[in-house]
Amino acid sequence: MSAEEPLFQVVRGVPTAEELAALVGAVVARSRPAAVAAPIAASAWARSGRPVGRGATAGPGAWRAYSLPR
């Protein structure tokens, strides 16, 4: 493709400058890769209520030991 060759061509009709600008904008927007949203991290408030890596243990006083820090 040479520098003088157009990327696309109007085959039928007479588009206005605004219509051509809208077409070019749509083609450019579709050609860009979609931005990946960053994962939403849990707040410190939400994290504090979920102990990680510790399951419930059975036995006397287990309910108390589960909530206390080690």
C-alpha cells in the first residue's frame, strides 16, 4: 500500500465531512485494543473480617480460638 492509496473508499453516495469524520472515528476506536480494567482490591475493612488460611477447628473453645489472633 502506497502513501497515496486511501485506506477506505466511498463507493456510493456523497457523505458530508461530518459523516466521514464519524466513520474515521469509529474505525480508529475499533482498531485500538480494549483497555483491561484493573481488579478491584478489597478494602482494609472487608479484609479484616476474613481470616485467610485458617479453617474452623473442632473441640471445646474452638469458637473462641477461631476469632483470636495467633
